[in-house]
Amino acid sequence: MDADKFQIATLDVREFKPEEITCKVENGKIKVSGLQRHESEEGFDSKEFRRCYNLPEGVDESSISTRIAEDGMLHVEALKKSPPATTENKA
């Protein structure tokens, strides 16, 4: 992992399609959930998960990204906030 990035979470989502997974950022937390429904003549079956993670201090919330790797692992990453620019006062 790059020194300028946070690895916030890694989840096994092999049993879910990308469109069945949602990620939301609220109040300094990232909420990841998945919902899968199958209907048949006998009724329906559903599978669901929900996870909530506190965002690390210094994370740039606007840079949060998610990706599903070929092995079915969902990676949630974000960049660190840039340090404030310092200005020198010359007298």
C-alpha cells in the first residue's frame, strides 16, 4: 500500500454482484452493505450483509474508492489529506 493511502477495509464479496453492493460515507464512517434476492416458485431467498468502519483520522473522504478484485475481495481505499500549505513570512 502506498504511504499516501489508507486501506480502510477488505471484504469477501464473492457471492454478490457489484450492483448488489453499496457503500455510503456518513458522519466519519463508511457503511458497506450487500443485498441479494432470488425468487422461485417456492418463494424467495435473500442474503444480506452490513459492515460499518470508522474512517481513519486524516483521510480525504472525497477520495474514497472501492474495487472488487478478481478473487472476489472488495477493497475500500482512500487518500490521506494533503498537509496544509505553509507560507513563509519574510520581514
